[in-house]
Amino acid sequence: MKRLYSLTVGFLSLASLLHAQEIIQISKADVLNRVVEDNQTIKISQEDFNVAKGDYRQTNAIFLPNISVSHTGISTTNPLMAFGSKLNQGILTTADFDPTLLNNPNQTQNFATLIEVKQPIINVDGFLQRKAAKTKMQAMTLQTERTSDYLIFEVDKAYMQLQLAYRLVDVMEKALEAAESNKQLADNSFKQGYLQRADVLAVEVRVTEIKNQLQSAKSNLANASNYLSFLMNDNNNIIYKPSDSLAINNSYSEVPSQVSVERSDIKAMQLASNAYESMHKADNMTFLPTLNAFGSYELYDDAIFQGGANGYVVGAQLSWTVLDGTKRFGKAQKSRAEYEKSKLQYEQYVSQSQLELNKAKRMFIDAENKLQLSKLAMEQSQESLRIRTNRFEEGLEKTSDLLMTETQFAQKQLEYYQTIFEYNYAQAYLQFLTKA
């Protein structure tokens, strides 16, 4: 009796909670629009692209000059620096060549404004690094596109789960209504002496079981609604209701036997491998010399922010690091291994995608066959329940047989709607796997 009371209180508490929450009807199109606009996963994917774009923009440095400006002030009695400072300022006199003054100069102040320009001319490894960065950015574009495709598929699944949850709640509510009707019949029959107390208790246990199942079904409904809210990045305490109920979707069309290498995520993997190849080539090109131009314009004075004297330097530098230990050899070996690894990962990913496609095809065929059988089983159990209910009302059927048939009908209904979900899900999954 105490257990029955606890279950009843729990059921009423959940029901009042659902009623307390706002219930809003929503269509799948509305969900998709909100997911595209607000979903956090898509935003994260877009920021990953922006990171790759930023890396690519950094490689503009191989074409554009590097310009820097500095202003430096010193006060010194160092013989060399004091003489050099006066020379830069253009204020040397014959007296400054006195050996005593040269060796023991007075305190000298120097303020220098320096404008430096460095312009890369030939930097082969930089060109290849730029190519790798661009390829990575293109790969991230495709990956962002695939993320959007996945979210569309996830919305399909979540929306169908919500539809299924409402169907299951509806089944259990009708089952509870039928069970309570049978309980009333059983109570009347017991009062008239046609049934024993054990039969009445069996009917009451069945009512309690259905209430418990209904409570679980409503919990699943709330969970499905919350997941839909999560996809839409909606933190409001809302219970959503689909604008259309769960029904068989016959939009399936024949799919190719082989997975398409033009699919955005597979192309992204290929581009990532190409980027590793370019990085490996860039590491090999570091063995070549680089050519850079440089220039500077200088202003000197013994007062701050003044320019009593000036000069410039212009030149070009051809540099070649012949040996830096084994650092470059190790770096080239590492990039080579990363490139080979990326090729293997690409082949593995294509093979795994093909495996998923084959499994999805078989899953759809199984769901299609199961759909026909589960519908037939539901119709047969419904007819059996109708017959046994009529016989029970006339006192010609055992209570246990009626309860068993009632339970079976509810199970077959649940199985049928679950199969519709599996059938529709299999179609959506096939479309996701074959979308180029």
C-alpha cells in the first residue's frame, strides 16, 4: 500500500511539473532555423575556421614588408660610444681627436630615431607554408559545412525522438484509461460475487504498473524536449510539442553503393593531407638560401625627439644556414611522418565511412521489414484485446488473460511506433552519409 502511495505521489508530482512548464508547439523548420542561428557547435566550428584564416593571413609576411620605428636615448662616457654618438650627430670637431678626450670623454647624450624596413624577396619555404595554411583554411571550410550537415541530421533525430515520446505518452494514457475501466468492471464484479479479491488486486497492480510506465514516458518526453532546447541553445524551461505527429516517411531513394569522396568531411581530410605534404616540402626547402632586402633611415640628436643629423642604409642579404646541428633534418623527418600518417588516416576514414554506409543500408532494410511485421502484430493484438474485453464484460474471460492481452497490446503499440522511428531514422542517416 505504501509503494502504491509513493508511485501515485511521484506520478502526480511529475504531471504537475509538466503542467507548470510552458508547452510550446514547434515545427521542424523552426527548429532548424534556430539551430543554424544559435547552435554553439556551429559557432565553435566557425571560430575554428577563423583560427585557420588567421594562420593564413599571417603568411602574408612573405610578400609584405616588415616596418618598425624606434626612439632610443642614451647617456654614456664609454669612449667608443661617445665618439660614435658625436659622429652620428655630425658634431665632431678637431678637438674631439685629442687622445686624452678620446680616452676619457665627457658625458655624452644621444637620441636616435630609427625607421627600419625589411622586405622578403625569395623565401621558398615560406611560399610552401603559405600554401599549407591556405589548404588548411579550405579544409576547415568543408569541415564547418559538414558540421552543419551533422546538426541538420541531429535535429531530424531529436525531433523524431520528441514525436516518439509524445506517441508513447499517448499510448500509455490510453492504456491507463482502459486499465482503470477494467478496474471499475472488476470492482463491480467483485461486489456481485463474480470475482475473487485476488483478481481485483491483479487489476489494481496492472493500473499501478501503467501509471509507473506513464511517468517514465513523460520523463522521456521532458528529456527529448530538453535536448531539442540544447540544440537551439535555449535555456528557457519550456516543454516543446512537435507540430506534426510521428508518421512513416517514404522519402527514401536509392543511394550509391560506394561512399562519395566528394563528401565535405572526406574532402576536408584529403585537403588536410595535402597541407601536411606542403609543410613537409617547406621543411625540405629550408636547406635553400633566402634573399631579403632591408633599409633604414636614422635621425640623431643630443636632444629628445630631435633630428639634427640623419642617414640611411639600404642593402640586400643572401643568407644560407648550412648546418644548424640536426634540427632541420629532424624537423623534415617529423613532417614526413605526419604526412604519411595523414594519408593513412584518410584511407582509414574513407574505409570507415563505407562501413557505416553498408551498415546503414542494412539497418534500413531491417527497419522496413520490421515495420510491416510490427504493424500486423499491433493490429492482431488490438483485435484480440477487443474480443477478450467483450468476453470479460460478460464474465466469460479470466482476469489474468485479459491483463495479459492488455499488456501485449500496449507493448505492440510501443514496438510499432519505435519501429516507425527506426525506419525514419535509418532514412535520415542514409541521407546524411551520402550527402556530397
